Amino acid sequence: MSQKIQGREDGCGFGFDACRHEEDFHGPPPGDRSGWAALPRSAPGSKARSVTRRITTVDLGKPVLLLTEDQLHLFGSWWSAASAGDSSTLIVFVPGFTGHARVAAVRRLVVRLRRRADILVVELRGHGRSEGRSTMGTSEVLDVAAAVEWGRQRGYRRVVTVGFSFGAAVALCHAALRRSPDERVDAVAAVSTPSRSFVRDTPSMRAVHVLVESVPGRIVARTIFKVRLGPVTSDVPPQPLELMPLIAPTPVLLVHGLADHYFPIEHPLALAAAAGDNATVWLEPGFAHAENRLPVALADRLGWWLSEAGVPTAR
């Protein structure tokens, strides 16, 4: 079996930038509503631009209230597509750990993706304004299911998901476990995703485990990152690596930075091997991790894939 693995040569040398919570943005959506053909592109060898630095932050979006199967109320933020976008497609955006709709990097990425379709950013349980406590993957599939159901009930022709880091693992597990016509997604993209839980093989991930498992770390998570964590348990969350074969025939995109200091390249390659021909892999030189400092050109390619994946081509 062969996976479609693509490496980029127009690298972008940005490292990780900690999430910044910006509560008081009032700027309007950007005036540039041009279509795909007019989007900026990086010349080979040039220093690519970062979404976090360059883009004026989008407005707060329209609030959405979601109800999960286990009766938790979650908050979401919805944006309509820009004038050149497709209002019949909904992109469900699943942020990474500590991410939510009020994180600057998330909202600035929305600016790029809404050029292609409507956007719903879901705040996972225990994050931001949503109820509950984070279970670190055990129950978060229910959160994505509530967002997808919201889109189906509103008549979207296509509903696709894109997740980042922890959110990417949740999105992949949702795509594998929810297969009925009313629950399934039309495509799923996973950016900087781990292949399994409880990874401690990098200094960055060991630091995350201190944040999640220690009392001082949990205080920091709640006060600084606005994340409320559930009790530490022996429950094993759904594992993306084990579930990848179940996603087919839904198209899967795996995007991974070669400079990722949380999860090395073995993670996307293992996921691609498990998915077989159903997965496309983009390996990005210079790109580090998840939403933060995601290059503009990569964000635009991601939006293009989400809007086109699984759409029958005209003959």
C-alpha cells in the first residue's frame, strides 16, 4: 500500500509560541475577501509568514450552544464564509489542549479558513466557557459529535473536521467511531497529531504531563490556560493508531511539521501506514506545532483541502 506523502521545500522557520488569550478584540473581519487564486504564496527558499503575526484578528463570531450526549453544555463560535467561500460546507475546528475560540492563534487561523467555508470552533469540555472537565481524550469524541450534529441539523451539505494536536487525535477518533449517515464527517484533517496517548518521549510532552498530573500544574492549567481538568484515572482514551483503519473511505489528511518538538515524525508515518491509501500526508519543513505560528501558505492549503476533499470531480 502507498500513502500520498508530500514534503514541502518552501519551509517556514517558526517555532512554538505559547497561546495568548486576548479577550478584547474588536476589529472587523479583514477587508480582503479574494478567492483562492489571489491568496499569497511563498517563494521557494523565502521566509514564510506566520498566521499569528500577520493576520488581523477576526471578530468573536456568533455564539453557539451545543449539548453533548452526556448532557454537557459546550460553547462554540461560528463564522460565515467570506464572499468567495462555500456556505454549504461547515468546517468544525477542534483546537488543541488549552485552545479555545478566544485564543488569538485560533481566531487568526479562522481568518484564513473562512475564505473557503463556514467555521464552527468548538470549545472542548473543560476549556474556555464550556462546562465539565477535560478527560484528556476519554470523552471528547462526544464534543466533536455535538458540533457535527449541529451542522447536520442546519442543513450543511458537507461537514468536515480539522483538529490540532490533542484536538487532532480527538477528530480522528470521532471520524473512526461515528460512522452512521447522520454522524459521519465528509473529511477529516489532523495537524500535529499524536498517534497514541501518554507519550512522554520528548521534553515538551513530559512538561505537559507535569501540567496535567501534578497539583501545581493543575493550578497553572486552570488559572493561566483556563482549562479545568478531571481527576487522574487509569482510563485509556481511544487511540488514533488503532482506529485509523475504520475511517475509510472518509478522506484523511495528516499534516506534521518536521520541527515539531512535541511529537516526532514517527507519529504521522505510523498513522498513515495504519490508514493505508486513504491518508494523505503533508510533511512541512520548518513548521513546529499546531495552531501557533502556522504559516499562512500552509493555512491556505489546508483550507483548500478541507473544501475539496471528497467532492466528486466533474467529468
